[in-house]
Amino acid sequence: MSLFQPITNRQANVALTVLRVIAGATFIAHGAQKLFVFGFAGVSGAFAQMGVPAAGVMGPFIALLEFFGGIALVFGLLTRLAALGLAIDMLGAILLVHLKNGFFLPQGYEFVLALLAMSATLVLTGAGDFSLDGLIGRRKGLVSATPLPLPSTEPARARHAA
């Protein structure tokens, strides 16, 4: 593997799998904390304290979204939809809670921005072939669940000789 060679489909699919699993596991952990440690009442109260509108509805909704959306990412099922919901979740967290605290942790938005970027990437690319979405796509007759064509890996001379 050269630093300057275009990536192969397999490498892109492995990268998407790593991204999905790490982002999904992170969302599962945060959703589980909201659901099983704080509970709906605790999350609603915390959201109200942070100034989140409709905290009694949004707290439980976000807890469920992060938990089940994270599971969906890990398995690569309905990835674009789950990732879109999670990206909107992170955008809301940045704008409503973290932005006023600056960039750096512990209260800043750097971590939430990274999760937003991961989610947005999965909205744009999809789950990749190593996922339930990829399996479903192949069963429906699609060649690959990877939506973006990757550059050719054949040498430049061979491409131009034809």
C-alpha cells in the first residue's frame, strides 16, 4: 500500500466499517447513559436546565435516537437515515449547548463536532458493503452498496493506451 495510490473498494469499505462501528458505539454509550442511568425524567430535567426547547419531549427522543441510531450504525442498517438523525442531533447540541463554551473540552463543541462530521460522512457515503444495507443492496441486485465510484487502480499507462 503506497501513500499516493488511490484506495480500493475494499479499503473504502473497511474504512466505512471502522467509522460506522466507532461512531455507533459512541452513540450507543451516550444513549444508554441517558436511558439507563439518568432516565427520561433526568434527561428531560438536564435538557431543560441547558435551555433545550420542549425538553420533556426532546430529552427522551434524543436518548432513544442515540441508543437505537447507534445500534443501526454498528450493524449498518438504514445507515443514511440513522446518521441523518444523529447529525441533526449533534448540530442541535452544538448550537443549543456547546457553542457558547468555545471549541475545547470539557464543555466546548470539539467532540460533538467530530460526531457531527462522522454522521454527515455516513449520510453522504452510506454504510459500505460490509453492512446490512450492503447485504440488502446486493440481494436487490445492486453490484455494490458503495454509492460513490472510486478511482481506477490500474496504472495510468494502461488507461491511456486504450
